[in-house]
Amino acid sequence: MIRRDDLLEAIAECEGIRNPNANTCMMLSAFYTILDHMDNKEVPVEYSFSPAPQEEIKYNSGSEFSEAVQDKDINEILEIIDELMSTLQVLYPRLYDGVMIKIAE
């Protein structure tokens, strides 16, 4: 078990080094972290791994496409549309240009 006095002594030793290197800084950081945890034993640590809220798609024209995209992740839909647009750009450049103009409006 690390005693508080030993930890403070190690911190003082690291801080007393005239030209500290990366190793010294890492040790000092570790010592301060341990000291902080010794002082705050009862502070709860909370982690949040919940994803960012997904934006709901509210567009519904009644078409087969709009019904298919309901309740889907917008990022997955955009990947598919991006692939479709790349195909349009090669096979039908005028159609691609027309769609891009509409999007830019």
C-alpha cells in the first residue's frame, strides 16, 4: 500500500529535478493522479457510453423510397445515396449535375 508521505516525497523529488524529461513528467502525473484518488475516495465516477441521439427522419411523401427510409439511421441511408450518386456521375453525368444543382439550391 502506498503511504501518503511516500507519495508526497516522490512528488517533491520529481518537482525538484532541474531538467525534467518525459519520463519524469509521466511519473509526476501518475503520482498526482494517485494522490487525487487517495483524497477523493468517495467521489463517484460516471461514464457515459450512450451514443449521440439519432435524428429522426420526418420526410414522408408516400413513395416507396420514403417509406423504406422511415426508422432508419440517416448515416446508413447517406452511405447508400452517396454510392448511388457516384454511379449516376459516371453513367448519367447530366442527371448527376441536375441533382447536385437541386441540392445546392
